[in-house]
Amino acid sequence: MIETPTYSLQPALLQTELSVGTNSTIFKSVRVNADAHRISRALTVPEYLEAWISIPGAAPGSVTLASSEDNGYRLDHYCASCPAFRISGSFVFCHLRKMRLFWRKTSNDKCVVSVVDFRLRGDFGSSVVELRHIALATADERVWHEAFWGRSLEKLALLFGS
């Protein structure tokens, strides 16, 4: 079982805008053939997250399970039936077209805390999902999350027939 290490949130993470370099920020967008209500549920309901989350470099037979947590959700990734890592998303705020999460990726004794923003723009039949992931601490985390969000958002669009 993965133990969650003790950590404290940096005061800067509580600000609306973080003053971090662009090299620690990921921007992505994808057009999805669905209205904002349906997309918002896919972004926030654990059962729907399992349908579109895509883990980079996942081994055959690995599995990612989503569950509810207080004010958010948790993704547990298993390889060969053993816990590999956990991601917890805790909502700072969650509105239909705009949401922010504290994002915690935990593996072994390491916990990386960052911030994820989603914005939904569009009309009734089609919307654009905009993602901004900020305050990634290392280049390795940025590379991993760049692949994670790229593949996951592509899968989200395909889920709705985009």
C-alpha cells in the first residue's frame, strides 16, 4: 500500500495566480462534442474518470481505479496488482465551466503537489476543454504530466465521439 507522506501546502499554491516559470506549466485544449454539463461530469465524477484517464507508460495488465474523496477524487494506479502511485484531486472550487484542483501525485515516499485548472468554453453541441497545470516541481514531472494530459484529453474527446 502507498503511504501518503506528510506535506504542507506552500502559501503560493493558495494564490489565484502562481508566479512560476512557463517551463513548469502545461497548457492543453481539446474540442469535445458534448455540452458543458456532460463534460463537467466526466471531469469530476470518479466513475467517468476511469473511462478517459490514460497513464503514460502503463504496463499491460495495469489498472487505474477512481474513487471519491472529501471534496474530490483519488486515482490509484496498480501494476501487477501492486500499488504504483496515487493521484488525489481536491477541488478548490468547482463550477460548471471552471474548476481548480490541488493535484497530489504520490509514489513511495514522494509527494508532488501542483494545481490543475479546467475551463469549458463553447455552445450546446460542442465545447473546448482548456487545461492549465501549474507549479510542477521538476522537469520529469512536467514531461510525465504532459504525456498524461495529452493522452487523457484525446481519450476524453474520443469518448464523446469527437
